[in-house]
Amino acid sequence: MAEQIYTIPVNDAFDSGCECPMCQMQKDLERNAIEYTMGPSYMEDDNRAMTDKLGFCSHHLRMLYQEKNRLGLALMMNTHMNKTIQDMRALAAKAGLFGKNTPNAPVVDYIENMEKSCFICGRMDDMFVRYVDTIFHMWKRDSEFRDKFATSKGFCTYHYGILYKTGQNKLSKEQYAQFIEILNKVYFDNMERVNGDLSWFIDKFDYRYKNEPWKNSKDALPRGIIKIGHTFVE
């Protein structure tokens, strides 16, 4: 099947040789979202309204701070804090209307909802859903992609679960059976491969194996973190 614009990120991730192509997609999406947020877009009214409303999670605030555009971040934080102060003052003024045994006061609900929201997470999640849809679209129509999937280095446990579950709604019964057979093989074969590398990495700290070669174990720890933590370590 000829490559389309929407299939390029998926093919690139599977061609990367990563321990989990879906983790690679998320990493790329995160970098793109950070660059978008700190680029000229922060001056646009509609984006500023969204960052004012959603804010950022602590992880992405740290990433934004590491970027060079400190003025842009200060402007976004300033208007977000202005909105938060205004909203919280209005809600806090109603606190006396709620008794001890009543459900959460509006100010508590507001804080809890704000803690769950992040402008960058939202952008990533929206695009990632499309990437997952694209994986199944390509699986149904592209034999070369099916081969690429089957010879990949597998997936982290989290994304294995997403593929396992989503396939039920995206594929026919026959297609799903074939998909699960291959998914299970690439997942378990590669989990065992990385776990074997971790075992040898551990053995190398035993004096009895001091003079033995490292084989493929020198980077076993960061690769293992991808497999079980669906995250990259720099």
C-alpha cells in the first residue's frame, strides 16, 4: 500500500527499531506538542484560552521550563493563574453554603478536575487515538505493514493491552484471531528477550562472569524500563 501522510508516523515508529513503537509514537507526539505550545501558537487567542482553562500537568510544566521560551511560558502561566484565582475566589465564596456531610464543595471539584487536565496531554491523547486507528487500518489493508508488525521488537505491557482490547472493535472475528496470534508472539518473545538481557546484565556483576562478554545486556535496563513502564529514560 502506498504510504499516506497519516501512515508516515506509524511506519516511522515501527521502522525505528524501538522496544515499543507505540511508546515511540507517544514520545514524538510529546515533543511535537511541546514545540507547538512554546512556538508562535502561544500568542493565539484560542490556544491561550485552552491553556488558561486546562493548564499543564507537573511533568509537562517541567518540560516546558526546560525550553528556551521562558517569556512564552511566563505569559501562559500568568493568564492561567489569573483565571484560576478568579474562578477559585468565586467558588471559595460559596464554601459556607455546604455542610460537613455534603458532597464535595465546588472548589474541591474544581481543583480535582484541574489536576486531571493538561493542554499537552490532551493534544497527545487526541492524536494517539488516531495513530491506534491507523495501525488497524494498515493491518487490514497493508500486507507489508503486517510483516513489519510481526517482525517488530514487540510492545510494552501497557500498549500491548491497548492493542489487545482495541482490536476487538476494529477487526473482524477472523482478522482479530490472526492479529492476537501475532501480537502475543511478538509481545512474549520480546519480553523474554529483554528479560534475558536483564538477567545477563545482573550476572555480569557477579565476579564469576567478570571476563565474559556483555552480549546485548549493556542497555538492558533502559530497554526493560520501556517494556514495563512504557516510558523512555534519557
